[in-house]
Amino acid sequence: MTEPEHTPPPPASLIVRHTERHPLPSGGWLDLTDLNRMRAKDLRRITRGANVGAGDSNMEVMFRVNDHLAATLITDWKLPYAPSDTDDGQPRDWVLPRVDLTMIEELEPADYNKVRKLLEPAVKLLFPGEPDPSDYEDESSPTGPASA
């Protein structure tokens, strides 16, 4: 089975928007675009970039969505360790995930988990789920009380 091609979404429209710096467990940091500055076109690029193939597991789809969210939302970063060498043994430098999506795979586990945690609000924005009247007390719920 061949893997579908995955092209990182072009995040040019996001680069000029507001960002916030977040520390990473390794001592590094990253700047993320403010989600309130995203537009539908950004969300569409992310979902297109995840490019789900037949037979992909839910976990694989979420990895791809997270990778493409990172490629779109990370506007800068500094990490205190080097990425792995290329397959042919050449050293490489950190570049942003929008330039090389495989950079996400080079993060240390604690940094990767922090990035995933930082991206959770964006995942909820992309996949809000079905409205549920029983969650009306939750401020993020799209439904209000039935008596309102």
C-alpha cells in the first residue's frame, strides 16, 4: 500500500498575524499564531494537507492533522538540541515545519507532547463535534440551555 502524498499547507496568510511564545520542556520555545486570527481558508488548507488515505487509522489521521496544524501555526522556534542526521548521514539544522514537515518527528517526546497540547484548541476548532444539549454549562459548548 502506498502512502498518499502530503504537502504542507502554505501558511503565508498566518505569518503576519499575532503570535504568542510558549516555553518547551527542553528549554527551547516556539511561537504560535493566535487561533483567533485563523480564517476558513487556513482550516481548509490544514484538512487538505492531512490528505487522508483509504485504510488510514484514526491515530494516523490525527498525527497528520497535528503535523499540518504545527506547520501552519508555528511561526518560529528555537530548540537546544539538533535534529537527527538525514538518511544519508548529513547533519541538518532546524527549519520550521512549514518548510520541512518531518521536523515535527525530530522533537524530543516532552517537546512533542507540549506541542500537541498547545494545538488542542486548534483541533477542537477544526473538529468541534456534534452539539450536545447536555453540555450547556460548558462555556465552549455550541448549545445553550433548553429553557433559554
